Amino acid sequence: MNKSVYLIVISVTVAVVIVVLLLLPSHVTQPMRLKTLEGFGPVLRTVETPVNLVTNMDSKLKTLDQAQAELKKLHDQIAELQLRNQLLADKATENARLREMLGFQAASQYELLPCRVISREPSSWWDSVQINVGWANNEDLDAKYHGKYSLTSDQPVVSPRGVVGKTGNVSRYVTDVILLVNQNCSISATVEGTHDQGMVQGQGNFEEGKPQVKVNYLPKISQVAVGQFVVTSGLGPYFPAGLRLGTVTEVPPLKNEYPTFGLYREATIEPTADLNQLDELFIVLGPKQETKEGSKPDSSSTSDANAGTDTNPSTNASPATTDPNSTDSNH
């Protein structure tokens, strides 16, 4: 007999047994069912355990996926809130800066032309910046100040913290600003508390990542000390007196060598204006006018004022002298 015959015989036998068991009365089959359950109970429990384990694992996996999705959603919300907070902080910083600018302009004793830095080349980062005003703005200045002020080169450029530099080349819509740390920027200055006068000049070099600014030609007996403020002296034709330039950070001993040969003292200063972060600035046009807003002064009062005060640097400026303590040198 082959295997197929054996399978047929076994199948028929099992079928007969099942039919017989179904036909037997219940009082006979009940004990047999109990014995069968008792025999196969451990097997059924063993089979049930992995089934329950797989079911529980599937439930736990679903819960973990939900938790990960919720965690990702929370991370996205945190990133969005951080971005919003940063934008709000930037707006608050900008608002505070503009408020400071407006307060400075209102409190200043000089007429100030607001401007904004629009360009700064990495190759000349500490030399110059470009601002968004030019000689095309002179028409507006003429209408506002009746020809008293105009935009020219060598005018002071300031921020609320102090002097930034001076105007350089003036084109139609853009003006170069020569920064205070540039070697081509020289300004007559005085040391507060001592009244010693000298010349502030950028050094154009770097030490510890910062360009240097020095006060040269101070008197040999000057008592200049670290921490004192240096301000414009007003002796030059363009820079008025009292504009803050920097704070003294170092006073080297006298040296009997070029260029002072021990005849003058020098000091190193740190500019009070943040020259690394320049946004909105002001050009100092001249002293504020005392005339009523919107009214044009008559010719007699204008001529009297012009006779007693040097109000137009571009036309009335006195020529530079050879004394370094009495003029702003222009390069």
C-alpha cells in the first residue's frame, strides 16, 4: 500500500470516529470531552500565550507610533515658536534702536540728516560703508533749510553712541562714509577732564581682532589716563565740538623715536560707536536753526547769522593750517 491509501484509511477512520462520537448520548461523550480538554488544556494555553503576546505587541507598537508622531508634532511646534520668538526679539531690538535714534535726533543741538547703510564690502570692512543719500538730496535740504545746508564731503557721520566717521565721495544717490578707524580719517580732538588737544587718527591695522584708533600730538606733560573720554575739539572746519569719539584704553610711555621724538604723547582709544554693527546713521549738517518751522527767514536775519557764525562748511570753511591740533586733516 502506498501513502495515499494510508491517508484515505486514516481519514475514513477519523470520520467514522467523529460520527460515532456525535451519535453517542451526551452522558457518554461528556466525560470524554472533559478528559480531552484536560489533556489538551496546557497545549491550548501554550498556544494562547504567543497569540496574546503578538496582540499586545501590536497594540504597543501602535501606541509607540502615536507617541513618536505626537513628539514630532511637538518638536515642529517648538521650532515654529522659537522662530517666532526670534523674529519678535529682532523687531524689539530694531524698535529700541529706532527709538534711540529718534530721541538722539530730537535732543541733538545739530541738524541731522538720517541715512541708512546699504553696502559694506568685506574687503574694506573697516575702511568705508555706503549710505543711501547723495547730492540728489540737496534739493530737499534746500527746501527745508532755505539753502543753509547741503550734503558735501568731510561732514561728520554719527550714531547715538558717537562718531562713526566722515563723508567721502558723494554721488547722486549714494555717499561713501570713511570710518573712524581708517587711516584717511583724521579729526581734531580734546581729552575730557584735561582739555589737552590732539589729533585722532585711525591706524588701519588690527590687534586682537580690532582696528586701532590713536590720539596723536598730545602735550608731553598731558595727564591723559585710561578711561577718559575723547571728544571733537571743534577746531576743524567740519566737525563741531563735543561729539564723542572714544574712550582711552592705553597710554604708552613717551618714546624718543619717530614720529614724535618724545615731544608729544599719544594714547590709544576705543571708539564709542559700534563700528562693526552699522545700520541707521546721521550726517551732521550744522547747528540747529532757531527760526519757526515753515517760515523762511528774511535776508537781513540770514546775513546777520551768516556774518557771526560759520554755518555752511562747504562754502565758508576756513583753509586747513599746518598745526595738527587745529584742523581736521582731509585725505
